[in-house]
Amino acid sequence: MHHCGAAIITCEDFRLHQRKDGRNYIAEFIKGLGVDCDLITRAGGVQDLVRPTIGFDASIIRDAEVSVKLHNATQIHLINHQGCGAYGAFSFSSLEEEREQHKKDLILSQEMLTRRFPGKEIKIYFARLTDKDSDVFEVEEIL
């Protein structure tokens, strides 16, 4: 059996991943964890877990099960981000409203995955833009 320390479920948004200028916020996050990680990407991060459509929630669960059962992941990290296009239908009126929706979705996803994978540590994060007109993110844990 192969071992990794964690699974990460996050958005597929290119701004979070490898950029042509070398920035990669998810890679930096993984380095900070200090363990090998399975990376599960979906448009909207955890959104399909709490608002499932055409079985995407089952796909995310299957990917997490592979990480937990086959790769022995002991942690699952859920990362959503500010300015997510998959959340565009919400038409947020403020950053505070946007953060609150992501926080609700992340907490609900955390509860769902805790029931599904008892004994695994599930942590939630929000990647916020450092400036609303930039694409520089800071990943912050939601406690």
C-alpha cells in the first residue's frame, strides 16, 4: 500500500495552481503541511458536496475514498477561494457575504466527510485574495 499524509479537495481554478510566473499557492500549502498529498480538484471545490448535481458529489467521495483507503491519508484538507467562478450564480454583494457562503459550505462538507471517514482529521480553509484586483492568494484556516 502506498502512503500519503493527506488529501486536498480544492478548486481547479488556474490561479491557485502552477502559474507561468512560478506561483503555485496549493503547492506552497502542501509544502507547509510537510506530507505527500493526493490532490482532488473540482470547479467550486466542495460546492458539489453540498449542492450535488448529476453525481459529482459521488465522484468527489470516490476520490477521497481512494486517498483514505488506498493511500492511507490521515487528513483531508478542504480549500475554497475568493472570486470562484463556480460560485458566480450567488452574485455576492460583498466579500463578507462571499466568505460566509464559503464558510457554510466548508463546514457542511467537513461534517459530511467526518461522518464518512471517522477518525480522519478534516480541516477547512479559505484562500482570500490579498487585494480584490490581484490574483495573489493567502490560504487561511477556518477554525
